[in-house]
Amino acid sequence: MCYNYPMDIILSNIRVMAPFVIAPWLVLLIFVIRGRQRFRNSFVLMIALMMTAFFVCGLFGSHMVDAMIVLSIFIICVIMLVPIMLFINGIVMLKKEGRSMANLLSLFMGIAVGIGEVAYLLNFYYNGTQQKFEWYGYVVNLVGGTAMYLCLVFVAFMVYAVFVAYIPPIKEFDYVIIHGCGLIGGERVSKLLSQRIDRGIKIYNKQKNKPIIIPSGGRGSDEKLSEAHAMALYMIDKGIPEDHIIEEGESTTTLYNIKNSKRIIDERGGGRVALVSSNYHVYRCLTLAKQTGLNCIGFGSNVARYYFPSALIREFIAVFSEKRMLIWTVTGWVFLTLLPSMVYFGLI
């Protein structure tokens, strides 16, 4: 059939592409309902976003190819800007937060990603100028491919970590767990922690039947009181009744924040649970909650923009250092990077 008018082409593109756009969003909805903390959701979300982008290109009718070229150029520009933005963020972190290994993460990652992208550019140059395989061509290809693979995994993690922190609630809650973090001077609530508490208070105020709030966090070696108690004092000052607060002041890690809070909830007969932390931290909290058998919904509080990249990188390392995730990540690298590179250069 010949399409003489752009509208005919647009309608045809919509009919052809609509099922491919709707399907991943439906799958994502089902997966989120069944388990928000599953990492597979991040890849489904990425696929859904990509298919939606192609669908939007299809709306340009006879200019669809031009739109896809523009989209591809935009994506390449964003990828090329990633190491630059991470490098700049690393400098900002050093100025605002001081020198520490945690604050250097975005700087180091920016350098690593930059090296990977340069390796890919060198690989294209090598393929265009060399007639036969040299060992350094394979090394450059593998380094660049590895960097791009890790970037893809990290981007998938980042997109879903933000996505899962802001999925609207679907039920009333009986308990609101708020995860603690370090205190200023060993006794005062930091801005990061106050943002978490304020998000928890906001959830509390929206409930018809007021839930129990569980501030969770023990006392560090350099702290004068437990994080839970400091949080409780902050909430009481904000108007939360003291009898609606149960402190969990023994935990020293995120895992024990959840385990100890779950024990308190189980002792009281259980109930529906909201879990509150910083937006970059919610995904990991939900993953640990699943491991402990705590059925909950996560909520994220905002953090300073300059702080977000380094914090998210720390979460990424923590999540993917776990044995199961590490195995899946290495397996993906073998099949998506190592083997294709070896086939391309005729090594297998």
C-alpha cells in the first residue's frame, strides 16, 4: 500500500508499534505489583522507555528515520556527557563534603567511564585503519565494551532506584519505618535525616488511622544518643504524639534496621508497612526487606542534587557485591561483552 499523506504513515506507525509499547509497560506493572524490589524491573522499565521513544519517533510519519537519527545522536551525546558530569560532581563533592573514599566515588567512576568511552573511539579508529588483528585491538575493544556494559547496568539501576522511590502508595499503613543515618555532633539530626523524617511524617499525616512510626538506628561510637532517639525527639517537636512512636535503637546496619523493625511489628501482630529512606537508598532497603520476609512499600525522600550520584554509586556497589547479583552481572558480561568481542575478532 502506498501512503500519499503523512497522516496515513503516522496512523500506520501507531498501529504497528502500539503493541510493542503497551506490552513492556503492562509487564512492568505486573512485576511491580508482584515485587517492587526485583532488579529485573529496572531492565523492563528501560525497554519500555526505549520502545516509547521509538513510538514517539513514529509519530513523525515520513520523517520517522530523521527523528530516530536525532534521538540516537541525543543518546550518544548524553553518554559522552556522563563521565564529564561525574567528574564535575566528584569535584563538587570534595569541596562540599571533604576528602574521603566515599566522596571520591563519582570522580573515580567518571574517570573510568571516560577511559572506556575513549577506548571505544580508539576501537573504531583501529577497525577503520588496520587490516589485520593485533592484540591491543582486542584489549581496547574489551575495555570499552566492559565500560559500556557496566554503564548500562548502572543506568538501569539508577532509573529504577528513582522510579521505585516514587511509585504512589496503594494502601493504608499500620507502621512507618524510617531509616536512620549519622547525627551531627553525635546528637543532632542532619539535613539528610530530617528529609527522611519529614517524608515519614507526611505519610503519617495522610493516613486516616494514624500508624505507628518506628525510627530505626542505633548509637554509633561517636554519638551521644541513638539515631532512633534523636529522630523521635525531632518528630515529637513536629507534633507527632509520643505514644505513636516506637524506637528501634539497636541496629548498626541497614539489614538490622529492617530485621529489628520487623521484630517489633511481628510482636505487635503485624500489619501493613511503609518503609522510608533517601531516594537513592530505597531500592536496597526493599531488596533486604524481601530477604528478611518483611512485606512493605518503599518511599524515598529527596537529597541534595550534588550528593545523589555518589550516594547512588555506593548503593550500586553494595547491591552488586551480593553474591547472587554479582553472579548475574558477571554472567551478563560474559554473554554480552566477552563472547561477542571474541567472536568479532575471530578468537572463537
